[in-house]
Amino acid sequence: GAVVSQHPSRVICKSGTSVKIECRSLDFQATTMFWYRQFPKKSLMLMATSNEGSKATYEQGVEKDKFLINHASLTLSTLTVTSAHPEDSSFYICSAVGLAGVGQYFGPGTRLTVL
Amino acid sequence: AQSVTQLGSHVSVSEGALVLLRCNYSSSVPPYLFWYVQYPNQGLQLLLKYTTGATLVKGINGFEAEFKKSETSFHLTKPSAHMSDAAEYFCAVSERNFNKFYFGSGTKLNVKP
């Protein structure tokens, strides 16, 4: 149980385009989902906290207009990287906390490459 | 505010030797503590976690960690390293509701034959 999926696992896009990454909790309902970014050979940096039905809370330094987060249901959150640039290339990982708050479960990550 | 410090960005051990990866945290209240492993181009896999109860926590793949409140530490150990243990390891803390994880900078473990 407690499986989180991400789609796509890898995406390559051209500079200036937008990319949407989905995060789904497959077998549980998630009140809260988190989005992290991992730079090469670096740790994970929390980008934002996403609560179902409300606006996401962004960490300091994260551009909310660039990284659009939508938590449309208790099993789905999406991260859209708008007008992507090469410096947005990174590994994006989502996680989800179940309704009972018994744990935070991580997705497998999405590798974004912007050419 | 919470923070996590992992001493040593790279640790190299011989196969069969003891593995010790260090993690210290700072927190105003005792947090939840975690160790994750990450293989190249993959997501995070939970090794073990401490929330309450026994301070010595056993995880998967023979790893264990001990929560020492007085030292604000949660070091990860394994008695005998295996080649398959080569990976990056992250220590993390969270608030006591599993929200807001804070990760250490990671330690890359190399296992020599």
C-alpha cells in the first residue's frame, strides 16, 4: 500500500514551452502533497505544499507563477513548469501524506530536461 | 526551524566493513526522523524511520539507526557492507505530523570490492 506515482518519468521539452507533471496517490487519499526539486548531486529542496482544494503554499524563493501547482482531488496534484528554460532542468519529486497522517510517501520522480 | 546536517558527502568502505553514516539535526521539539536511499535516476526509498518508542530502529537491507536525543543525532549503521549498498543516502526530519520534510545534503556511499 501507500504508492505514489508520477507521470511522466522523463520529459524533454524545448525552451519556452510548458510541461505538466502529475502526482497521484494510487491507493490512499492524500490531504497534502509536496513538490521537491533535486539538482544534480544535490539534496531535495521543498518547493511547495499543496492542499486539496486550496492554493499551494510556496517556499521562499520559488516562483509561484513559474511553477503552477493544482491539487484538484485527494489523489492528484499537478506541477506545471511554465515557459521552461534550461535552468529548470532538474529531477522533480512529489510526496503525499495520507488522511490519517501516518506517513509521507514519495513518488519515483520526473526527470525534466529543457533544451 | 529545523535543519539536518550529514557529515561527509562521500563515504567509502570495503565490502564487509561497517557502514556508518552520520546525521545530526536541530529542532525545537523532537521531530520524526528518517533515512532514505536513492539509486541513480530513481526516487527515494525509505530505509527506516523513528517516530516514537524504541530509539534503536531497524530498517530494510540490514540497516539500523539510533535516535540519541542528547546528541540530536540519528546515525545510520550496517554491520557489513554489500556492493549493492552503493547509493546516495539522505537523512530527513519532519514535523510530528509528517508534514514538511527537511533533507540533509546527502552522503554518497561507495563500496569497494
